[in-house]
Amino acid sequence: MRVRTITILVFANLLFVSSLIWFYPSTSDFRCDNPFWNGLSEARASFNILEISSITELPEEVEGVALLLIPYTPIEDWEIGLLSSFLKRGGVLIVMDDYGYGGDLLRRLGIRDLLFTHELLVDPLFCYKNPKLPRAIRLSHEFTGVKDLALNHASTLEASGTVEVLAWSSSFSYLDQDGDLEHDDGEPMGGFAVAARLRVGEGWLIAVSDPSILINSMIDLYDNKSFFERLLEIHGVEKVFLDVSHLPTSRLDRAKSWLREAYVLASSPGFSILIITLMLIVSLSPIWFEELRGLGGAEGGLRNR
């Protein structure tokens, strides 16, 4: 009985801890299951965004499909090949980045006319609450009804050649290269491009220099939601996939990922048979032990005779 009790307690504790991990929402930046200020739960509900853990999970048919990529970790060489193919076949790649690996991604895709500056955009006049929350106040004529975007510690873009700029900051904005929140000699003045697009093959590459416009605390400010809605509409997007493999990852996210993999494994027929067999062994072991004791006692009685 003692073995059985210990086994039951172990399984019960494992189930309790696993349930806590499974049901407690993520707190990591840009996660669709994060309902807090830095998550994308509202964006997921508004645009039916589906998370994928690898670019390989994109569908073969890319017409009407957009991949939202926030590259906070480096992009592998094999992923560059898949992204290039996705664009050439007609997919829409939306790269939202401020200080991550967006610039490296564009360079390795062979794009030279569109760059992320990775420098802090500040606007002391056209801003929301403070200069580090600048606004984009001029947008392309295609964004009918969209007037202002609220940005959050945003960077900017350098666009040339055939690149079409979709949104600009005000002429009062500047790049705060030394971080003192004051415009110093030599620091470039705006307006700056903060959203732009470029034809690549049959598809579109769209760059936005601030992924925070979609987080729960920002999406309803000014026209952020309308901007993204119109962005999808202009490019004929019907399905949006968010790649989470290049987002910041917490221990909780890793534990959730492990549980999902364990669930898939446990759902396989072979593993199910193994679990049932182990449960039967644990359940019947007390009976077997009693029978073994009885046999031992019977043999002892015969020897005494």
C-alpha cells in the first residue's frame, strides 16, 4: 500500500503543477496568449492571428497569407531560404522590429533599399504622454481614415529606390542617438519613415519599425488597430500567422512548450498502451504482494510440518 500511495501522490502533484503551467497565461512580450499589457491577445481576437512555432508550419498555398515576424533572435540560414520562397510565391511578410534582427534579416534577403536604423525615435511635440511615445502623423493615401499612430520606443526606417513609405513621423521628431532626450547637433531630424513596403517576387515585404503598436496597451490608441486592419486589407490578407520562434522566451513559455510536446507524445497509440500498462501494474501490485506473502506463509507452514 505504501508504494501505491506514494505513486498516487507523485502523479497528483505532477498533474497539479502541469495544470498550473498549462492554464496560467504567458507574460512574455508579443505572445497571443498573454492578456497583459505587453501581449497580443487583443490583436489575436481582432485579426484571428494564429501562432506557429516554426516557419515550416506555413501553408503551401500562400495566396492571402501573411507571416508576422518580430525577430528578437537571429534568423537561421535555412529560414532565410523559406522566407525568400514565401515572398516570391506571393506571400506577405510583415517584419515588425525596433532593436532586434530586422536589419540583418532584410540584408540577408538581398534587400538594399529598405533598412532598419535601430535608433530611438523621439518627438517632443507630437507624442502620447512623453517624447518616447511619438506619433506617426502622416500616412499614405491608401490608408483612408487613418490619421495617427501611437508608437512606443520606436525606431525608424531608411527607404529608397522602389520602396513605398506608408507612414512618417512628424518633422519635429529626431533620432536620439545619445539617449539624453534632447536634440543635439548632428542628430537627424524628421520626418522619418516608420512603415514601408516593397515588392519581392509575387509577394510583399512590409517593414514596421515598432512591433509595440499591436500590444494590448497600445492597439486601441489613436488609429493603431485601423492601420493594421487596413494594411491587411490592402494586401489581400485573409490569414495571419505569427512566428513565435524568434520572440523572447521565458521559463514559463519553455514549460508550456514541453507540455504541448508531451501531450502530442501521450496522444500516440504506443504511449497510451504503455501508460495503461503502468497504471495496471501500479493498481494490481498490492494484490500481487498479498498473494506472494500468502504463498510464502503457506510454504513456511508446510516446512514446519
